[in-house]
Amino acid sequence: MRSRRSPGVIALVMLALLLPALASASESRPTLAELERELMCPTCKQVLELSHAPVADRIRAFVRARIAAGDTKSEIKSKLVSQFGEAVLASPPTSGFNLLAWLLPLVGVGAVGGAIGALAWNWTRLGREAALGASAALEHASDPALERRLDEELARLDR
């Protein structure tokens, strides 16, 4: 019996198999454009691809020379970090204390979402209790004279 697979599943499997190969190709053969998006200019604090500072031009020349020499992306970045510090990286490393820069926004979004959910739940619960309380108050506080007058008014409007 032949099994039928959807083209979407096959495409996802192929993509999952190709991603590690593409990532390693980018690591071993980086381009200047890739690195310009991942590096910062130390003087103007802009991404290297947007910077026109003389230091940015020198970093671009250094990156071109290192690519021509066959350095990997991580080797080029580590040489620049040793010269300029971690501020030359556009995104902080995902290790050590810098991991907080990646985790804190996620924790913040989760906390805000939880707070909004708790407030919404509380508001709906309070609204339901207020509605039930108001109807109970009307039932218990009914005045016979007021009820008779209300019945008379309703009968007059029905005519």
C-alpha cells in the first residue's frame, strides 16, 4: 500500500534538512552584506551597513580582507570583539549575563499578558457579581405600592 504525503509535509522535511547546511555555509563563507547587518560602528553606534564613519570603512576593509583570507563569521566577529569590545556586535551573545537581554523581553511580555488576563478575568467576575447583586437587590427591595404603580403604567402603555 502506498502512503500519500502532502507536498507541504515534504517541503517542511526538506527545509529542516537544508537549514543546518545553509547555516554552516553562512558560517564558513560569510559575505560582507551579512556581517554589515550583524556589526555596529563603534563611533556612531549604527549598524555597519548604515554607517558612513571612517571607522566603519576601516572595519569593512578588515572584514573584506578576513573573508578573502577564508576566516569564518565567528572568527571575524571574535577578532573585532577583541579589538572594539562586545559593543561592536549588533545583537548580544546568547550566553552568560548577556542572555538576560534575550530573556527579559520574553519574561516582560509574559508578565504583561498574565496581568491583562488576570484583570480581564477579575473585571468579568466583578461585573457578573454586580449584575447578580443588583437583580437580588431589586427582588428584595420591592415596594408593593411601587409594583402596583408600575403595573398601572405598563397597562396604560399596552392600550
